[in-house]
Amino acid sequence: AKDALALKNRKKGNEIALIYDEESIHAVSNQSTKELVEYFRNYELARIGAGADQYFHNDMENPAMPDYKLYIFFNTLVLTEKERSAIHAKLKKNNAVALWVYAPGAIDPGSGSRFGAENVSACTGIHIKMLCEKHHTKYRVQNDSRGIFAAVDKRKIFGVNDRPYASNILVVVKDIVTFAAPLFYAEDAEAENLAYFLTNRLPAVSYKDCGGFRSVFCGSKILNAEIVRAIARFAGCHIWLDSEDVCYASDNYLCLHASSDGEKQLFFKRKCSPYELYEKKFYGENISSLNLYMRKGETLTFALK
């Protein structure tokens, strides 16, 4: 019976979609693509505590694409009016949350204004302004922030990629200073500003209910796991764990890799009996959460009976 646990359905059941654009990588610098795409997918995505499926933005108009609760548009800088409309139609199917990163839709090859804040405004549903200057994009969440960012660390600096990574044998800290030129920020009386840039106090993250979909705009190129986790929870996505550990999960399986020593707490979608496939033992029976101590680098893989 225990061996049969390894044969359970492996459908992912993810509630988050990452939306990528092939055209946009040719419209920005290689460094910007690294900041928008590589850093998030390599260092942050697996740490948000929820799985994500990856698509091209053109898939949004494909009827076969499933509906998601949260869509993350992390490099869709080039969008036409037709493409924007298809994205909005998809978002409105279930009042989904859209997380827009840096300058979504800023370039519209077919419009009178081929590049500008008005294109970003049309894409996000939030009125956006543009500063044609070079600015740091580190930011902090408002001290009195409630709602989406209520549980986010108000002392922590976001908008910087500071994950440890291996370089040859030594472990160093990736702390590349990130700039935006131009800088985009919200200036919308109907939007709620959730975080502000450190150097100029302009809004860094803003939220607005756009009547059909809910829009979150982040003016920094760097997406940190804690910020995305908070937005995913707001969108109604199941969060398997709140710590910064690496987690891959589906409806029937969960793999947890400890990024640090300490107590870990898993939250299951339903009551289950987690069975570790390599140790060949149960970690509980008919439970909805699991607390366990793990050493850094330790990995556990559970079948969720």
C-alpha cells in the first residue's frame, strides 16, 4: 500500500501563472532581462511557497489555457492593443489578480505613442507616470500597511536581489545594485500605494481594483519571494509554507528543501497523511499542517495520502 503512494496522480494543480514575452528580450538590455526574468526564476520562484506554471503571453488568448488566480507579467514590455485586450479578457474570467512588473506594455508598436507611461496605464488599469531619469529601485512596505502586505516585514528592503549563491567553491552574496531608467510609478487617486522607493519616496508598489480584475503594479525590476507570496495569498492561492525554503508541490506530492536550519511548518490543502518516499515512513495521520525541524540542505519528499 505504501509503494502505491508513489503512483498517485502527479497533476500540479498550480494557481499561479508566469507570463513571459519572447519579443521583449530584444527591446531591453541584457541586464534588464536578467533582473526581470533570470533572478526571479532562478532565486525567488521556488521560495514563494506555491507552484507556478509558465506561459508565453500569446497563450492568454488560447481557450485551452487554464484559468489561474494570479498572473505574474514579469517581462511583457511589448504589447499591442489586441494583445492587451486578450490579457484583460482572460483576467476578467474569474476576477484574477495581475502582478505587473516594471514597465508592462510600455512599448506598443502600433499606437501613436510607441513608448510611454500611457501604454503602461492602458495595460495595468492604473494611471502610471514616467520619469526619464535613472533611479534606484529599492523600496520598503508602508509601516501602516494592512491588507495585502499586512504580514510583510516592514523593516526589510525589497527590490534587490540578495540571495546567497555558489560561485566556484565560495558562497557569496549577489547584491547587484538595480536601477530603472526610465522609472515608472503610480499616480492614481483610486489606487492604494503599498510601498515606496527609498531614494525618492515615489510609489513602488500600488494596488487597484479595476472592475473585473485586480491589479498590482511593481515599479522595481526585482521581485522578491516575500512580496509575491503576500500577493499570491491575497489572490486566494494556497501557500504551502511561509518560510524562504525551496518548495515544489502538487495536489499529491510535496518536496521541501531547507535553505536554513530551523523549524518548518507546512500547510496542506486538505487533511492528509504525509509519507516520506525515501525514508519510507509517515510523518502524521489525517493532519492539516506539519511542523518539523530541518537542517540546511536537507530534502524531504512526501506523498500526500
